[in-house]
Amino acid sequence: MAEPYDLVVIGTGPGGYVCAIRAAQLGMKVAVVEKRATHGGTCLNVGCIPSKALLHASELYEEAGHAFPGMGIKVKPELDLGAMQKFKAEGVDGNVKGVEFLLKKNKIDSVHGTGRITAPGKIAVSSENGGDAKLLATKSIVIATGSDVARLPGIEIDEQRVVSSTGALELPEVPKKLLVVGAGIIGLELGSVWRRLGAEVLVVEFLDRIVPGIDGEIAKNFQRLLTRQGIAFKLGHKVTGVKPNGSAVTATIEPAQGGAKEDIDANVVLVSIGRVPYTDGLGLETVGVRLDNRRRVIVDEHYATNVPGIYAIGDVIHGPMLAHKAEDEGIAVAEILAGQAGHVNYDVIPNVIYTYPEVAAVGKTEEELKEAGIPYNVGKFPFTANGRAKANKQTDGFVKVLADAKTDRVLGVHILGPDAGTMIAEAAVLMEFGGSAEDLARTCHAHPTLPEAVKEAAMAVEKRAIHI
Ligand SMILES: Cc1cc2nc3c(=O)[nH]c(=O)nc-3n(C[C@H](O)[C@H](O)[C@H](O)COP(=O)(O)OP(=O)(O)OC[C@H]3O[C@@H](n4cnc5c(N)ncnc54)[C@H](O)[C@@H]3O)c2cc1C
């Protein structure tokens, strides 16, 4: 066997490929193992990137039809779904090729096939055509195998009429009726895409609220805006079965706590009830790597599993299933392996929903602060009072800043509004530096911009917002 690697990373999603690059930068001899034909994992192939391409294109399509006339622009938009899908595919292609280039640039060996850990420091990579497994020897292994779609018992996903997010990104035509199971981020993003393109969308959610984990006040207002756009919600209900019905399907739903059943016809059902860690066929039982009760790989604060030399990061471990969380963990574990002090601050991980308007959050929600018994002050500022938003006639939503009542330190920032996902970055930087609402309020913000609403919300913590 050839000279062993310092590090072999299994999986080249945002966690794995970023980890491999950082480790190579730090002088390690690195290989990656990937079972997909292309690098970039869920995020680049069937997740963040293709969904954002469709969200971008469909938002412009809707704007062209609805907002342009009011701005004095006369057009009659016509949907060419094939071309829109091509636009999406080109975005994916550009991104996955970018990762391939970066791996080569950093002299990282790329091995295609399914990796299985046979012993600490030993990986067998089998190719799809079942040829002889390639054996890799390494000092350290990082498991970055990500996650897979969660399924509903008894409901088969055929990716035609009953689809996961992967199938929902590839629909060959706009469904007349789309039933979305689960009012989480992915369901609402993809539901928005198809509603904008002409589908009638109904979202069925088990809980009595949408987007669990997002600040309750933001979620309520967000639901109101989505409803106004034409998305219908049935909260507190569960889908118990889906039967084919000609070229369509009939879904049976019932109240979450039990009760009268109801049949709902749809052309497509999107099952978006979450994601589960992916560890199938990885050999974890053989080497004794421990999993928790949700089948996530258990790691300590250094991303080390219970087996020396085996580490794990990203969706396959605890924490929010987000690409940037996986990336930061990739960097942290590479630095730890190089003897540095790699670290991720889990209190400051932004979370964005890329609908219109967007939702963005960082830090604690009001509910979390109340539960923890932390006294806090609230500053709020609506986009109806922001000059730029008024000029653009995009005034839906507001910014909410939550600051520690004693120290004024910002503990959470929540934004519902246009471009919220971009605006949340300044809140993350502020919180990373332990900044206060006053720091934010006294930072000069360019006029006229939407982020002035963030500054004004910070000023509102001390009840001194100017424009309201
Ligand atoms: C529709 C959708 C939209 C999303 N949008 C966003 C978003 O806007 N922002 C955001 O932050 N997150 C988003 N996510 C979540 C994001 O995609 C994940 O959090 C992220 O991809 C996790 O990265 P990862 O590196 O842990 O794993 P993954 O990206 O899942 O990568 C794991 C890789 O490991 C490979 N693999 C698995 N097992 C093996 C094996 N045994 N051998 C070899 N290779 C293996 C897989 O093929 C895969 O390529 C979205 C997800 C979906 C589905």
C-alpha cells in the first residue's frame, strides 16, 4: 500500500470538501472519497444551490408579472420551464466544477466510490460497478457523509408524483395542485417556487405553527404573508397515507391528535418533513463508532468520535443541518488535526429562509430567552418606515433586535423582509464580537439602504428609533 494519508475525508459536501482544503492548506496529505459523480454534496447538487437558482428565477418571473407594471415596465412574462431548469443546472454545474478545481488546486486526491471504514485508519472504497475495492490508509478519518431525506412510514417516494426535495427540484411541468407535507424551510422554499410558477399550494403541518425554531412572532407574520401570496396552510394535521389516483394522487390527512379523516387530491405531493443523518454502509458498527438515538454520530467538542482517529462533522452530527455550519466545522476539525485551536461558535449560526420576503435569524429567539429566564429588551423596526423599502414598494416585514436587559449585549436578531439573508451578516459579526445594541445603533449605515432598518431596530431597544 502507498504512503498513508494524513487525512481521508468521506463525503465532499460543504463539510467534507472545505475540511479537505483547509487540511491541505495546513500541509496535510489529503484524499477525499465521494460516491456521487460530482463533488459538493447535497448542498451543491440537490440542495442549497439548485433551490436558490429556482427561487431566484421564479421570484423574477413573479415580479415581472406583478410588480413591473406598477414601475412602468410593460412585459408579459411567459414561462419556459425547460429553460429555467437549464439555468438551474448550469448554476449547479458551475459550482460542482468549482469544487473539483479547488480540490485539484490543493493537490487533494479524489477517489470516487462508496467509502467504508474497515478499521481505524483503513478505508475500502468500492466503485459502483462492483470492481475491487480500493484500499486507503490514513492517520485520521473525517466522516462528512451528510444527510438524506426523512421519509413518512407507509408513503413511498417515487420522485414522480410523490417527491422529496430532490424530485421537487426536477418537476417536468408545473403541477396544478401541489401538496407540501411539512412547513419547514425546504417545504416553504420549494412550495414558493411552484406557487410562483402557477401551482395551487397547500401545506400540511403536524405542529400548530410553521418553521419551528424560528422566533414565534416572525413565524406568525411570515405565515400571514405567505397566505396573502396564495399558499394555503393546514396546521395541526398529519398526512397518514398517499394513494395513486389516475395520473394524480389522493392524500389522507387527519388532525395531529386524531379525529376525522379527510382526502385531498393533488398532482404532486412533496414530502419535506426533515432530514436524517446518513451513515448507511459506512462500517461504523464494525469499528464501534457510537451513534445517538437519532442515529447521529456522537462527537466531543473536538469532533472526535469514541474511536481514536475517527472524527465527524456536518449534517451527520448534532446541530442545525446547514451548509455553513458544516463548512465551519470542516475548518475547525482540520485546524484541530493540525494542532491548532479550531472552534465553532454555535451561538452565532445564521439561519435563512430564501422565500419572498426572506426570513433570517441569528442567536436566541424570544421563546428561548424566556425559557432560559434571561431578561431582555426588544427593539423593533418595520420596513414600512424604511426609506429604501418604501421607494421600492417592498415594505413587508420588520427587524427585531433582542438585547440583554442588564448588559445591552445583542443576544438575537430576527429579520422578516426583503434581502434579510444578506442583512443578517452584520448581526452575526456584531454578535461574534460580543457587541451591544448601542454598538449597532451607533454604527453609521449608508442611506438609503434596507440595513438602516437593522440600525433603527437597535436604536429602538432604547426607544430612540428616529423614523417611527
Ligand atoms: C432542498 C435543500 C435546500 C437546502 N438549502 C440550504 C440552504 O439554503 N442553506 C443551507 O445552509 N443549507 C441548505 N440545505 C442543507 C444543506 O444542503 C446541508 O446542511 C449540507 O449539504 C450538509 O453538508 P454536509 O457536508 O454535512 O453533507 P452533504 O452535503 O449531505 O454531503 C455528504 C456527501 O457525502 C457523500 N457520501 C455519503 N456517504 C458516503 C460514503 N459512504 N462514501 C462516499 N461518499 C459518501 C454523499 O454522496 C454526499 O455527497 C438544503 C438542503 C436541501 C435538501
